[in-house]
Amino acid sequence: MLLDHNGQERWSARDLQRLMGYDEWRTFNDTVRRAMAAVQASGLDPLVHFVGAVTTTGTGRWGHTKVRDYRLTRFGAYHLAIAGDGRKPEVASAKTYFAVKTREAELAVRPDVSTPEGVLVLAKQYLAAAEELVTAKKELAVAKPKASKWNAFCDAEGLIDMGSAAKAFHKVTGGLGRTKFMERLRADDLRFLQVQNQRIPYEVHVQRGRAEVKFVPAGHKIVEQTFLTPKGMDWLADKLGTAGGILSAA
């Protein structure tokens, strides 16, 4: 969290990207745009709450590079958390944080409790804060199992290669190894990997966040390789009929 020239809170979207569990700016920027649209739909100017900025990172050819960023008000950051992927426990935590902080700011202006009307207003404020906190914690409780189910198979970027995916589903595929598992993903009832380009998923799966394609070294060359996302593993589990909890990391 930063302070602008007026001493007001401002949040870096790049910092929130990391805190909310997003690996790619491209994906997170889509979330920023949804949040801005929600702010605009409420009748407010999103450019007030999402100010374009540039951030210098410690990467690049010369040791640093400048990347696009936004400076968000607390209201903008709250809407960004709401627009985030609710299955991520980091997003659920962000929702909890900004819900509580927003309510704390509202409660900082206390009504006149010397009157019955003021006491009623204060009671309603505390009730609303409690309800928001309970709701946010329920979202977090629901998100954690979904996000952690595939942790044993994920790499450092939260992705699952085909060998690890085959291992995850070996109990219901009869112990298929990586090659046979990939053949299964090309079968007509799944149509996950293309037949014509056997390493690559159909575009619909990439668009829906089920898979990512990366360039990886293979001997003396670089090849495209498909990685499943946790969302893709959930989709595949439904397709293979493994939703009953018969997966194994062993």
C-alpha cells in the first residue's frame, strides 16, 4: 500500500496480482478491466479509482524494466478483489481484508449514540460488518479445498505437466503413463489435446483457463508443451468420473 501526494491510500495492481495468486499479468489485467467496468456501472469514474502507472521491476536485460501498473484506491482494490477468481484462496483472503477495512472506515464515522436513532444506526453497521466477514470466511473455506486438491502435483507456477497429471489420475486410467495418458486426452469423448498437433490443447481449453502452453527446452531445441491448470484438472476429473475422491499423489 502506498500514499499519493494527498496522503491517500493507493494500492499497486502489480502487488495485488502477486497477493491474489495470479502468475500472469495478462490474466490479472482482465480482472482489472472487469473491476473497472463494475465501478463504472455503479455510476463512478473508474479512472479515479484505477490510475494508470508504471512500475520498475528487478528483471530485464539491464537488471530492471518498466511495466504497466495501476494505482488503486481502497474502493478500487475492493472491487478488484470482488472481480477476482473466487476459487483462489488468496482472492478470498483479499475479499475478507478489503471488506473488513472498508467497514472499519465506515465505522470510523460514528453516529450519535446518545439518541435511539444513533444507537440503531451503529447496531446496523456492526451487523453489516459481521455479515460481510462471515460471508467472506465462508468463501475462503470453500475455496481452500478446491485450490489445494492438486497442490501435490503442481510446479512452482501452479501448473501440472502431463506426467504429473497422469500420476494424479492413475487409479481411474488403469495406471496410464504420460504417453498413453496424452493419447487418452485426444480421444473423441475428451478432445482435450489436438489430433493434428498432438502436444497442444484445443483453443477452447486455453480460453477457459484449463490449460497453458509454454515453450520448454527438449534436448537441443525448444518445443511447445501443454500444462494443465487446477481448473483443467477439475474439468478432467469430471470427464473421467473421478470427482468421487479417488485421486492419489502416491
